[in-house]
Amino acid sequence: MNIFTYEDYIKCIHTLRLNSVFQLAEDEAEYNYEQKKDKNIYKDIIHIILEDTEEITKLINNYIEIEEKVNKEELERYESKFASNRYKLRRDDILYKFKSRDIYFLIKYQDEKDDNILYNMLNYCVDIIYDWNVNVKIKENIKYPIVVPILIYDDNKKCKITNDFSQMQVDDYIFDDYKIYFKYNLIEINKLTLNNLIQKKDLFSNIIALKKVKSYKEFEEILTKIIKIADDKKLKKIKEYLKEIVENSYKQFCQEEVKFFENKIYEKIKK
């Protein structure tokens, strides 16, 4: 599991401040990003899933290497406005923390290539600790927080950018000790296999599995499983997206298979 500690924060903070021009570029990119109309159905439905504490707990336990499983009762959404005004929670950025410990989980969903994503993730972690530092009165024995950065990369193109910041810095063995050793945890959807996904019992894995099916039988089985594992509250939130996914999937199958969907799937969704 890759984490970001206060020692990492101290080591890189001055370097990051010297690169403020990159932050200005990022802010502009955020503005342009928000102006675009989002036509990615999976992006919308995944965003709903990431806002659910139970589902985010399953995602952490299924995809992040940790010695002990996380319980949903331990986590809560963190809604700070960030005193630094540099880190701006976007629609695709979700932040959780332990209720009784200063351990944060930053989950970012990315569905397009971003050559600066590694630098951006580092900035996010720095500002989470900065925000904590502003809001907490420092005492002699106080411990600084840990941030667990998680990037969900959902793009047709393979993620070619390393998740290790030190590998993106210039090579100079004399100053090697001064490199910033930062890594984020990467969930690359393109590398997840259908067989691996359908074995899991969380909504995120099974929604992603719908993108990888090759027959109407597989689609029906996975969608039936989604309807089964989602409680009424969750199903109500994602129902319209599921209908749209079914409609878009019609194009992949013949008319006979379309009739099968109409008779079976819609009835299950209505129920």
C-alpha cells in the first residue's frame, strides 16, 4: 500500500511551492474540465458508488494492499474546504478518513489521459496535510496524518505514466537522497479481467464488469447480480443509469437478444 506521510510532506513542500506555475495551469484545466458535458454513463454511476461509505470500504479492501480489513463503521466522508485554497475537491475527487485516526483516503477517478496526474496527486496529498495542519493545534507529541492516495484510471489508452514521483525527477546520484519518494495506488480498469471482477461482491467491480462482457448472457448474469447486491436505496440512485447502459448495449447484440433484455432485465429493474 502506498501512503503519504508528514515526512514526505516536509521533504517536498518547498519544491512544490517553487512550481506554482504548474498549479495555475491545473486550475485552468479544472475550469475547462467542468465546462464539458459529461456523456460517460459509467463515470456518473461510479461517482455515485464512491459517495457510499459501504462501497468505498469494499473498494479499499478489494484493491488496496493493507494488513487489516477496513470496516465501514470506521470511515466517514471528509468535507473540509481546505484552508490552502489550492486543493479544490472536484466531482471526481472523494475524500474519506477514519473517525478516530488521522488517516485519509483520497480517491480520484480519471477517465482521460493527464500527463501531469502524478504531480497533481502529490499536490493533493500535500494540501490535505496542510489543511489538517491549519485546523489542528500542534502539540509536542502530536502525530501528523497519513494520506492513502488512490487513482482509478478508466481510459481506453494504457496508463503509461509511472506512479512513482522519484522516477520522474532528473537522475543525479549525488542528490539522489533529495528526491521526493511519493507513490499513489493505481486501479487501472483496462487491466482488470472479467473473471476477476465478477468474483467480487462490490458494486464498483460489477459495474466495471458490464463494460467487459462479450455476450448477452454474461451481461444478463452480471446485471442480475448488481440488482441483487444493491439495496433499495442504492438501486434507486443507479436505476436510470442501468437502464441507459442496457439501451446502449443493444447495439452490440442482435434483435433476438434485444427482446430478451426487454422481457427480463427491465422487469427486474422495475421491481
